[in-house]
Amino acid sequence: MKLIINGVSIFCDEVHNLKMIDSKTQIERWLDECWDRMLSDPAGARLLAEQALQLADDGSEPACRAQLYAGLCDIYLGEFESAVSVLSPALKLALSKGYRQNLLRINNALGMSYQSLGRYSAAYDHYEYARDLALDANDIQRLTPPMLNLADLLFDMGHIESSELVLNDILGRDLTEASEDNLIEACILQAQILLSHVRFDDAECILTQTEAWARRVDFHYALLRCKTLRGRMYRLRGEINDSIQVLSDVLDAPLMKSESQEAIAVYLELGKAWFSAGNPKQAVAVLNDAIARLGLAKFSTLRLKILEQLAYGYQLLDDATQEAATLWEMRTIEQSAQVQDALLTVQLREYRQQQSQDQLEQKLKERENQLLKQSYERLQMLNDVAHQITMTLNFPELGQRLYRILAEHVDVHFVSLTTLHEREQQLTFRFIVDEGERITAPDIAMDKRGSHTVKALATQKPVVINDVQRLDRDHVVGTGTSPRSMLFVPLILEDEVLGVFSMQSPKPNRFLDYELELMVAISKFIAIATANILSHDKVRELNNILTQEKQTILDAQARIEHMAYHDTLTTLPNRQALQEVIEERIKANADGPFHLVYIDLDGFKPVNDRYGHRHGDRVLRDIAKRVKEALRTDDFAARIGGDEFVLLIEAFDNRKDLQAFLNRLLTVIQEPVLTDAAGIVVSASIGAARYPDNGVTLDALMHSADQAMYEIKRNGKGGVMAL
């Protein structure tokens, strides 16, 4: 069906949906504003709650919350009977619909209402009920208010020690999520308890700190409570005038107009202060003013507290008539309260029976959901294991991956895997992960008695230890957390037993039917991964052997090639290398001129004759090393014969520089060679030829350099000459 609005066609369902969205948004806005204004303007906040309740669907969660907020506003207005009448149907609704969050808060609010009405038994039951709901939900933030109220109730009832125990229980918990308002109220209650123990200094210290805290967060109600307690402290210390002044100031505070319960506490304290001042007449006037000003209901237990003090005041004033009338009214209120408590007890039992039924149904649903969740988690875990372990081909990484998965899902702190070495008849640990850290352990012999790993391998069946009472360290691997449960699963693939996978958990009975079945399923994937890694290791081992053999051949070829072009004694290039280098250089002719230097050692033959060839070889090696170190980077040195060396050096800019270089070379050669026989000294005849001036081939250059060198020898040896 369509509607035409302002020329636009829309569907009626769409209009309805838009209205639904707008109304829900408006309800939430009213409820949020109601919550924010509840303490500062409870009357205005209650109107907002009523508006939200009218717009909300019957039985809906917002409707339940609106009733709760209306009841809280009544409490802050001092209308406790009205609060009960609003909160009671809200409690039934929360029970029937399972609104657990609201159920907790409604019970706490009803406890506050009944405590203010003096119906302590009903208040206690509701606080206890709210506390149990918070504990079941492990909700510390929502646990604090009912426990604080319970401690306050016990204090009101005169059970100081019980109140202190509950308060210590609160303060001993993690209060990081608790609100500042709740923490301030806990401090106020602590000050009350200290005053009851006559520990004035400690109480005053806490009050001073709490007042500063309350001012900082604008918690005006708490500030008035602190001042009321300060007035009580002054009275108990005998500082009566200070007490009367502080309490009178509190009563004049604007917030006291909407805080009837706290106002009664102030009136009672002020009355007691006037009694202590020896002025019962003024005390009676204050108490009568409380009844008139606060408009207390006729059968209110708050009225009863005032009447008790009035009766005492009339007794001091010898007014028997007023005393008798006051005592009669007190008895009537007490009888009425007893009847109401009995009715409330029956009503609360009905609530709890309904809650028990709801909880049973909820547990059945949770159990069904848990079974479905377990099935899903099992499939997810199997998929995760299959995916993770097929992505690796080495055992240490496999161990880390399995540990992460199983530690998350099965609460294990230890995993290990062994493989069978048939030839050695032992089980070799491929990985051990203990509390996330890799450790090692000796191999396990197949004939080791009492070994759970050997038993699992031999029987080809899982071995389960569900509660380790006493550890036998000979049969337990790992140095960290002591295990309470252990599982050993054989790894079997195509009827071949590959090894054993084991786990440890710090919890007893961890590997029962469900977990055992799960791990047997997972072990099949682990067996596949193990076989893959073992096969990969064999291929890698063969590749390593082939690589090593190939490298051996390459090294041999390199040695042969090196030997073809190098002198084996001095490791200098030989005549063949010299031939190729100079031919390539002459062919390229790109680097310009160069010098060929011919060195012939003088007096070397006597060295061999006198000291032997071992020392002669030492002399040749040392001189070859010295010559090579004396050259520049681009120069070249070769040994072409027994005591003959040829150098190719870059051309010098002038003959003087060349002559200086050759002289340095001769000096280096003539330095003694130290051996274990003696310091051996040889000299050399050095001739140099220049390319292309003295030749353009190796032979021509060698001939020219040789001529220069023999010229030195003819002149007595031990010198240099450059053509």
C-alpha cells in the first residue's frame, strides 16, 4: 500500500519503521537525561522517566528501565513507599523477560527503599540477591553498590563487625572499574565504623580526605553526609557547640529538601546534640520539626526513629501524656512493619522461585549453546591445525605452531614430538616446547622401562595420565610447571608408526573423552606433517651430499687451474701466467708504457749448498713475499725459474723515480732472512726494460732486461740498471 505525501510516494511500512526509529531514539534520550538529572533534580528526572515509559512498548527493556529510573527518582525524593510500588512490578517484568542487568539494579533499588522504610529483613534479601547476580556475572562494577548498601544496612542494624567485614571484602577487590561515587561512599562508611570504635583521629582524617574528594567531583550529597558524621564526631568528643553548628548548617543546605532519609539522620544527630547540651526542650522542638518538615508517613519506620528520641525527650521534660502517646504510636508502627515484612518475605520467595526456574531454563539453553560451541571450536581447531602445520617443513617451527594452538584451546603448557630411529632403536626428540620456550632432552631408548612415550609407540594407542600425584622425573620431560595431566599419542600413517606426540597440562583431568577424541583426530594431521618433514629432510640431505660433491670437483678444478698458472713454492704467478698477462696487455695497448723488471738472485746457490734446500726454499718464499708487498696495486710479479723473478710495473714519469724504485726493491731483497739456522743474506742483479721503447714482445723485453741485468753482474753483482 502506498501513500502520497506532498507529492512523494512512500510505503506505509517505511513510515512505520521511521516512527519506530524516532521513538526508540527519543526514549533513549529521555532515559539518558533522566539518569544525568536524577541527583540534582529528581522531580524533573521522574517526569522524563514517565514520558519514556508511556512511549515504550509494554514489557520491553526500555519500559523496564524507565520503571527502574522512576523508582530511583522516588528514592531521591524521599518517597520510599512510592518507590516500592514502582519497583515491584519492574522486578516482575525483569524476572519474566530475563533482563539480568535491570534485575540487579532493581533489587539494589528495592533494598535502598526498604532500608529507608526500616524494613531491614526485606532490604537485606534484596541486597543479597543483587550481590549474587553480580557475582554470577563476574561484574565487579555492578557488585560494588549492593555490597556497599549491604554494609551500610548492617551498620544501621547495629552489626558493626559484620558491616566491617563486608566493607573489607569490597576494599580487598580490584576496584579499578568502580565509580568514584561508590569509592567515596565506601570511605564514608569506613569513617562511620571508625567513629563507632571511638577512633576519632582516624575518622577525622578519612572525613577530611573524603570531603576534598567529594568537592573535586561535585558529589554534594556525599559532602553533606561527611558533615553529618563530623557533627556526630564533635558530639561524641564533647564539642557540643561545634556539633550543633555543623548540623544546623547541614539542615539549611538546599539539597536536604529532597533528601528525607539523610535529613532524618541530621535531625536525629542534632536532637542528640541538644540532649547532650542539657536542653531537652530544644531537642524535642527539633524532632517535632523533623516530623512536620519531612511529612513522614504515619506508619513509616523513619518516623519510628524520630518517635524514639521524642519519647526520651518527653520523659526528661516530665510530660507523661506526650510520652505515652508517643510510645503508643511507636508500638503501632512496629506491628505494622512486622506484618509488612512477612508479606514482603513471601513476595521475595515467589520472586526467587521464578528466578530459579528462569535460571534452570537459561542453564539448559547455555548447555545446548556450549555443545554447539564446542563442536564449532573443534572444527575450527582442526582446520587451524591442518592449515598451520602444512605451512612448515621444519620441526622447531612445527612445535611452536602446535604449542600456540593447543595452549589457547586445550590449556597445555608443554608439547613434544619424537620420531623412531629403528637402526638405533631409540626415539629422538624433534622438538620440545615448555611454556613457550624451546628446550632439549636426551633420546629415549626403546627398552627404557616405565616410559610413557615408549608405551604409546609399542601399543600404538594413546596413553593418558589424568592426575599426576607424584612426579617421577626419570619419565617426565620439562623443567617448568609441574604437570597434572599428560597425554601421549602415537603418530601413525598408513600403518607405519612414525613417532609419538605428547602434551602436558597443569590442570588435572584435562584429557578426558572430548579432548582425547579431539587430540587423536589432530594427531593424524601431525603424522602427515611429520612424514612431510622427514621426507623433506632426506631430500635435503641428498641435495647437501650432491652439493658437497659438486663443490669438491669445483675446488679441485680451481686448484688445478691455479697450479697451471702459479708457482707452487712461492704462490706467485709462473712463466705461463706472465706470458698471457703481457700478451694481453700488449694486445690491448690501452694503458700506455710499462716496465719489465728482471731479477736474478746473487749468491743463492751457496745457500742451498750450505744450509740445504729447506732453508733455500724459505729464502725464496720470504723474498717473493717482500717483492710482492713492495709493488703497487696494479703491478704484477712472477717467478719464472729457480732464483729468477719478473715484474711488470706501471711506467714512472721519469728515469729518476724508476731508479729509486729499483733501489728500494734491491734493499728489500738484501734484508736478512731469519731461519732457525742463521740470518741468511742474498743480493740481486736487477735489470729493467721499457715498453715499447726496448721491445714490443715478451721475448724482446725479456732480452733487453736480461742484457741490463748481466751488465750488473759483469760489474760485480748486487745492483740495478734500467735501459
